[in-house]
Amino acid sequence: MRPRRRPIDPVRPTPRDTTRINDAIRVPRVRLIDEDGSQLGITSIDEARAYAYGKNLDLVEVAAQADPPVAKVMDYGKYRYEQEQKAKQARKHQSQVQVKEIKLRPKIGEHDYRTKKGHVERFLNQRAKVKVTIMFRGRETTHPERGRDLLLRLADDVKEIGQIESQPLLDGRNMVMLLSPTKNAGVKRDAENEDAQRSQEAVQGDGRRADPAPAGDAQPQPGEEVVEA
């Protein structure tokens, strides 16, 4: 039996630039815009191209649906490069919001509660959202107010760095609350990191102090015998 061949995944084509420039513009007339944005009026396509070529620039169709279409004189290669750089910077500065999840039981012990609260504080200081879930089992579902009270207690304990974005909501056997970081989240951690960095710089600065003079260069003290070579 011949083994089955896996279907080849089609390669996603690279988006093609469909902007019409120079000779690709096939309309008889265009509304011409100069490189500085000034309006030059409606001209024939041949006159518009000649005007752009006279400036050693390109004629670019910027509004194909207009009547007549709008064409602008520009350096198209430079324009494309600037647009790509702007898009790259925009992607770089986009912040991805992370959502962490913490699960609790309605009858959680005090020690476990403090541990879970520490995790929530750590996530909020990392400027991540925290989804807190109370898991009910058996007859615990008959007292959902216990889970709600526990969630509200947690929200009150971390109110300096976290705020309720979604109020406690019962979803089947679980109750869910969403916390989001406040503007104070991570401020203390950043300050501690800055203090640590300053301390390290101070230690390095002390290490660059001049070394004490060697013992051989010290002046002879009274009563000492100086031996000449």
C-alpha cells in the first residue's frame, strides 16, 4: 500500500501593492496635486506625468474612486519606506494585555488565601489582568454569597494596585471576577529596581577609588632603622 501523502499547505501570498503609479495610471484626466500638497487643477494624464517626470518624481494615484481620479506627485519609494517604518513602530509599541487566572475554593484557609493574594499582587504589578475563579463543589453551590464575599475581600485587599473590571458573576459551578491593574501597579517595583540600580552604581563607584599607596612608599617612622642597599 502506498502511504498517503499529506496535503501541502499553500504558501500565503505576500500582499501585493495595487497602487497605480506613472504609466500604470490609464485614465485620461486626473486632478493633480503637487508634492507640497498644493492643488494644480485637472490636467490630462500625459501632462501630469510630464510634470512629475520633470521633477524627477513619480505620479501616484491616491484616490481612484474620485471623478476624476486624484494623482499626487511624490517620491513613491521614499513614501513606501516611511509608511513601512511607521507601521513597524506602531507594532512595536502595541502592548499585549495578558490575562492570568487564579482559582480559589470558598472554604480556603487563611495561609492559602495569603499565598493566592500574593500571586494576584505579583500579576497586577506586572500590569496583567487577573481572572479570579471561585470553584464550588457539591452543596457549596447553595451558598454562592460565600464566594462573592471572598472575591470582594480579595478585591479590597489589592485595591491599591487592582480594580474590579468585571463584577463577580456566577457561571455554572464557578464564580468569576476580573481585576485590572491601576496606575499604581508596578510603581513600587519600579522604585525598588531603581534603588537597587543606584546602590549597584554606588558600589561600583567606591570600587573606582584610588588604591592606597604601597607599603614600600611609606615614609620611615621615628625609631625605625632604614637599611640602604
